[in-house]
Amino acid sequence: MALFAVFQTTFLLTLLSLRTYQGEVLAERLPLTPEALQVSINSTQQCLHLQWTVHNLPYNQEFKMVFQIQISRTKTSNVIWVGNYSTTVKWNETVHWSWESELPLECTAHFVRIRSVADDAKFPEPNFWSSWSSWQEVNVQDFLGQDALFVFPKDKLVEEGSNVTICYISGNIRNNISCYLEGEQIHGKQLDPHVSTFKLKNVPFIRKRGTNIYCEENQRNAISNGTVLFVSKVLEEPKDFSCETRDFKTLICTWDPGADTALAWFKQPSQSYTLFESFSGKKKSCEEKTRCNWQITQDSQEIYNFTLVTANYFRTRSVNLLFNLTHRVHPMRPFSVQFENVSATNAVMTWKVHAIGDYFTLLCQVELHGEGKMIQHNVSVKVNGKYLLNELEPYTEYVAQVRCADAKHFWKWSEWSGQDFTTTEAAPSEAPDVWRTVKLGPGSHNVTLFWKPLSKFHANGKILFYNVVIENLDKPSSLEPHSIPAPANGMELTLDQGSYRIRVTASNSAGASPAAVMAVSAEPGNKEVEEEIIKGTEDGFSMSWKPQSGDVMGYVVEWCDRPQDPLCDLQWKNLGPNTTSIVISSDAFRPGVRYNFRIYGLSTRRIAYLLENKTGYTQELAPSDNPQVVMNNLTSHSFTLSWKNYSTKSQPAFIKGYRVYLKSKAGQCHPGAEKAVLPDNTVCCQYEIDNPEQKTFTVENLQPESFYEFLVTPYTSAGEGPRRTFTKVRTPDEYPYMLLRVILPVILCVLLLVLGCHLKSQWMKDKCYPDIPDPYKSSVLSLIKSKENPHRTIMSISDCIPDAIEVVNKPEGTKIQSLGARKSLTERDLTKPTYLYLLPTEKNYSGPGPCICFENYTYNQAASDCGSCAHAPVPPEAPPSQLGLLTSPENLLKALEKNYMNSLGEIPAGETTLNYVSQVASPMSGDKDSLSTNALVPPPCSEYKMQMAVPFCLASPPPTKNNNLSSITLLGPGEHYR
């Protein structure tokens, strides 16, 4: 014990000495200046990291101290930030502190210094600041190249909506530099000759790949550089945070995370979620961003207080939730839904639910959907559910579904669980809607029945067929049934001109509908009704009619949805007896289509009779085409246009009239026309026709031999037809047109005359130009008897060699051309004929005597001009055959004798001649002198036949045996042969 007491006393004295020493040290106010200050840069986070130590602290003790830090930029005197940092410091402990710079640290030099003061009760008052440490400089530019362009910060991560400062360092580059944010130039301020800064405020989120910033030198082959700002969405507080259980084994907590702050390019993950429960002190990291499961323990904990914490690189957010577990029950979906005892109007629905506990009752909701309607019913259920569905429609498909919730503490409905079913068929509940059309035939009625299919609501099943029963009212016991299979909607009947009642019913597997009755009278009695024009709209046609007194039981309005279609698509609407107006609308109505509506009255005997007829358009349109115009009656001053085949009822509007456009070079419009300007700025004359039924028009007051162009177009209330193609016409000359009326009859008469002459050509030939006589058939030949050839029929030239030729009455300048050369006999027309004189002589005859004259009438030379004759001796041996003129001997001798005797007393000697003109003249030339000196040469035989004629001046003594016609003399006028 004594030893222990000694040891204790020694320890206490030592401790007291130590405390006395410490007190003395503190009392001496030793300086607490920070030492060993070091500054480093984190370029990614743009932070300055500082670390330092404080000496002169008591050993193994902690003291509260405050450090004041100054940061300067570019130079030490430019202090940009001053702040205090409080912490506890131990002896020889290194203190760390970081400062994030708004300006990228690479843009300029930074300077840091620090001083401290004790903030601890262990230090006596008053406390004072220590001396400043020396400035510590940090300058990244020392490590950058001088001939390059740099942009900072590099790939910085910022939050959307924050402010960011960027800079570029140009080094030794002297040209101007421009910087751009997503292609749009930005402007900043110059920090020093080589550094410029740009402050971007409220940076937006553009894309997950980042926002592009680049700078470039303003010259060709410029140096450029850039950086990317990765902008993250702002971390949002979780919304709709909720927890619930479905089986009292697991709590399911869900929330809406909001925008995802993940940036895959920057390798920044999405925000994290952590779930804390304060009563149990448990924590769970959630693997999903929208939900987290929490296992319920068996310690009967009912109250839970959850905190959901979410965090990312920039910030942390949290939400709290306090609830009672029994109030957050969400039942599971019901199952095994079935239907029992399904009929046309009823069905029983059953289902099952998942058990939650013995004391839980569920409220289940049943929904029935069918025919566009929805019906809801609520049922309380513990294990199994059941509900009767009634007042259903026959042959209708329904969908029934059920869901459940906690009946005591309602939280959420479970999911729907449903099934569909169809009720059975029932007989149709309504008669078909029936209509008919009647056409009168020879001794019959052609009736076409129409009926509309029953709606699904009234059909109560699938219609199998329609029953049509025809009853002859004149023979009530006569019924004619017809069965028409569905889906037919009509039939055609041919009935006689009696009265009939027609009944139509629809049948399905459950039965037949009530009957629709329609009657056909023996006398339809449809009178002619004037058509009334009504105006339609986009909504349809509004029409009304006069109410009918008497036994009217209703009205029917009939029309065609497709009037231009041959099938028409007949529609009708049955109306009650008190309805006298209606609006007819249809999806089939189209603008520019003319619709006709016929209104019928129905008598109590179901006989229909026509009341009114209306027509109109939902919208009138301008005509799309013009009439086909025929031009006729063209004169020099007018022409007529006609378009009689143009149908006005098939047009897209009511035709109000027509306009006739006339274009001419003169451009003048006569009375009745007015000038109009066409779309191509062409001026023309316009004629207006107000009557749509007038389909002819005569254009008058035109100029002859002029060109015109015309166009006929209809017009309606919506406009007129197209002004596209004009037809050209030219008016004829005025006078040739008048002469044509005279010339044509004359030409016709001439043609008739020529035709008559052609039919009488032989007669005309005989009268005007008879045939040339045939010398072979001449009767003169019979006068000449040839001993050598008694059958000679023509005189040969060789037989006619004269002893002398004398030319008589030869005009001056006459030349006889060679016939062999086919030349003209004379160079000019002969004034008198040329004669050949045959001189009968005796052997010793020397005086003048008579001669015989022959003339060829073919050459139209007169044979009555007899000249004087000269006599030439003829040898006695000259044969009679040498005479060139022959006829029957008896006639010739008689003529010669008669003329000879008459000539002795009437004609002077030397003037009686026989003239002969041959078709063939002998080749000779010269005059009588040459003839007297030149010997005669017999001419060659000609291919022409010689002809003869005996003129009335013939005078010659009758021949005897002792005298002959043996000399031929060619004499001129007044010449005689010697």
C-alpha cells in the first residue's frame, strides 16, 4: 500500500507539472501560422485542393481553429475569394480543403494563402490571427504549347439551368478567334491578351451526348478546338410515393422518378434510390427506379414510416410516407368467372376471390357491357361471388366483368376479371319496314317490293327468311305465299289489274315477326304532280307538304341515294299522320348531284298515292362541260347554233340559261351583246339566253369573208361552264352565194340536155355530120364496062391515064400538093372549086365539044359551077375503062343524052363540061404552060377510094361505038385546049 501511495503521489505531481507547463505555453501565445501549404489542381472537377499543417500545438490535444483562405487570380493583388474554414486540429495533423473554381483553372494563374486563429476555450482571450502564409501559385499554362488553341473546361459535367464559364487560350496566335455554341456565335470578354472568357447562363439540356462548343481562328486553314458540356437533368423529388400490400406478406412501394439524370456518354449512372423505415431502423437499396419490395415481418407491425432517398452527382432528395398496413390492402384479381342459366333475357354470373383473412370482407363491383350500354352492380363477397343479370336483350352479346376492394378500408380496386356471353334468340319484335314501286304494264301491274333488314334490337336473332303472302282482294280465299331466303331485301311481282293486299314477315329460329301490310289498288290513281325545286344544304334537304284530310294514316318520302346509278339504291322513310315536314340526310349525298323526292300519302287501306314531287341539290356546282354545238344555216351575215341534245337534268346544278361568246378580229359588239373579258384577257362579245329550254341561237350582223370563233356555255347559280375551246367559222362571200342559186339550175339543165343527146347520138350524127359515101358502093361504076375485068367495082388509077389535063377556074396562087406527103392542097382557102374535065373526042375531032363535070361533095365544093371545056384528041384505042367516073350505063347515057340535047340550044359552044374533083389529086406542079410542055406521068395508086358525082351541068352527046371518053384535060378558068 505504501508503494502504491508513493506511486500515486509521483503521478499526480508529474501531471500537475505538465498542466503547469501547458498553461505557461498557452500563456506565451505561441504563433499558429499554417505551414507546409500545398496547392494542387483537379481539372475534371475544376477544384483547388489545399493541404497544410499547424505547428506549435500542444501534443495529443484537439483544438478548434478557424482558417481564413485568400485566392487571387492572374496576380496576387486580384483577390477573387476570401473565406473561413472551421475545423478541429490535432498536433502535427495535415488539414485538407477544396475550392471549386467558376473559371476553368487552366485559363489563368491562381494564388493561394492562408492564416489561422484559435477558436477554443483552452486558449486565453483575446485570440488573434496568425500571420499569412506565403502565396502559392498554380499555373497550368506553363505546360501548354504556345502555338496551339485550347478551350477549357474539357468535358465538364453540369446541371441543367446552371451557369458555366469557358475560356480559350490562344498562345502566340495573333488572328481574331470566334467561338460558337451549337453553331451560334457567342461573345465574351478578354482576360489577358491570350485569354478570353465566356459566361453561359442557364445552360439548357439539348441532348444526352452533350452540348458542343468550339473556337476557331478567322482565316483559311484556321486552327480550331472545342469542348463538350455534358448537361444533366435536374434531379427531381420522387412523386406519387405509395406503399400497399396484396397478401400481407410483401409491401410494394412505387413512385414516379421523374426525369432520368443518367448520361451514358459521360459514364454518369442514373440516380440511386434507398428506402428507410424509421420504426424498425431498416434500410434497403432499391434495384429498380420505380418500385421497391419490402418484406413484412411477423412482429405484427401495423404502422410504417418510410423515407425514400434519391441521389446523383449533384444533389440528394427525399420523401416520407406514414401509413397503417391494414388501410393499404389491394386485393388480387378475381378468377373463375362463369355464366349459368343463360336465356333470352337472364343470366347468372359467378366468380371466386383470393382469401385475405377471416375478418376481411370484399366489396365487388359487377359491370355489364352490351349494345353500347353499361350497367354496374355492387356485391359483398368473402370467398365466392354470385349475381343475377336480368332484363337482357335476346340474341345479344354481352361482356361482364368484376373487380373487388376492401369493404371496410377502401384503398384500391383490384384488376378486372371478365367473360363474354350471348343470350338466346327470341321471335322478332317488330314488322319489317316495307315499300313498293308499281309500274303499269299491258293488262298487269309490275310490283317491286322492298324491305329493310330489321335492326339487331328488333330481330332478336338471325333472320333466316322472309314470308311474303299475296292476297287477291277480289278473291279473298286466294292466297299466294312466297318464302324469300335472307339476306334478300326485295322481290318482283307481276299482278293483274285487280286489288291486292301483301303481307311481309321476318322469321328466325324462334318465330316470326308481326306482319307489314301493303296494298296495291286496281287503279293506282297517281296523278301528274308538278316538280318543285328545293334547296339543300350540307346537312341534307328540309321539306314540308300540305296535310291531307280524310283517312290518311301516314306519309312516305321516297328518294334514291345514287340517282345516277341504274340500281338507284332506293330509300324511303315512313312518317306518322301528324308529320308534315322532315329533314332528309344521308352520308351518300354528294355535291353536284340532283336528288328527286316523292312524297306519298298512305290511306287506311295501306294504299299509297303521290302527293308532291321535289328536286334539289345539297350544293350546286358550276357545269363541268359545255354542250355539243352544231352549226348550220351559214350565210355571209349569220349562222345558227343548236345544242338540242344537251340534257339539263344531268347537270351539277339547275341550268338558268346559256351564254354565247363570239370572238372576231374587229372586236365590235352589235345590239343584244355586251363585251366580256375572258381569263386570258381576250375581249369578246357575250350573248345572254335566259331560257334554259332555248337550245338554238342565231348570230347575226356578221361580215362576209370574215373569221369568227364561238363558244356556248351554260350558267348556274354556282357559275358557268368552262371557257376552254372555241370553234372557228368563216363566213362566205356574199355574191358567189347569190350566183350559186342561178348557176346550179343552169348546170342541171345542161346535164339533162347532154344526157338526152347521148341517148340520141346516132340521130344527131345522121343530121349533123353524115357518113362519107363509100366509093365501093357507088352506082357510077356500073357505067364502065371492062372487057378485061367485067367484075371491076372501082376505077383504078392505072386505068385513067389521060392524054391531056386542063385546069379550069384555078385561082391565083393555087398549088396542088403531093398527096403522098399528106400536105394541104392549097396555102389559102379556095374561092372556087377546081374541076377535072373529061373531054370526049373522036379520032378526027378538032373543035370544041361538051364535057362531063364530077364533084366530090365531101370537100363542100359546089358542083354547079361549070366551066368551059377544051377538046383534046384521044387515041382510038383508048379503052372506056380509062374514064374516071362510073355509074350505071343506062342512067349515065340517059343523063348524057338529055343534057347534051339541052345544051345545044342553051349553052354556048365550049362551056359544057363534066367536072370531077377527086379525093386524091395527082402530084403535079406549075401552070398550063408547064403542062403543055411536060409529059404526063401516071400518078401512083392512092390508098384513098375515089368518089364521083354527076352534076346538073353535064352536057355531052351520047356515046357511040365510034367515039370514046379517051381524053382528060385539066384547064384553068377561061382556058381552052388547042
